Amino acid sequence: MNNSFDGVLTMVGMVMGNLVAGTRDPTTVFITGLSTAFAIGVSGVWGSYLIEAAEQRHAIVDLSDPL
């Protein structure tokens, strides 16, 4: 859910930036949007992977540490 909120804000910023810059070509706005969506997707997947890997390491340490 958090990543979708980041994506919405990023897309709004990207569209506003194109508007302020005076971009009139819709293809440029579309390609910029796709590039931004791809970057946010990679960021979300990578972040999820890192969190899951850390949780797995933590679980293994908990199992191997008999108190």
C-alpha cells in the first residue's frame, strides 16, 4: 500500500513537472510516466526482497539460538 502512495505522488509530480516545463507532446509525457512506473516497481520489488531476506536471517538466528 505504501509503495502505491509513493507511486501516485511521483506520477503527479512528473505530470506537473511536464506541465511546468511546457511539454506539449503526449508521447513524451507517456514515456516519462512509463519510465517512472518501472523505476518505482523495481524499487518496490528490491525493497521487499531486502526486507524478506532480513526476516529470514532473523528467523534462522532465532531458531539456532537455544536460550
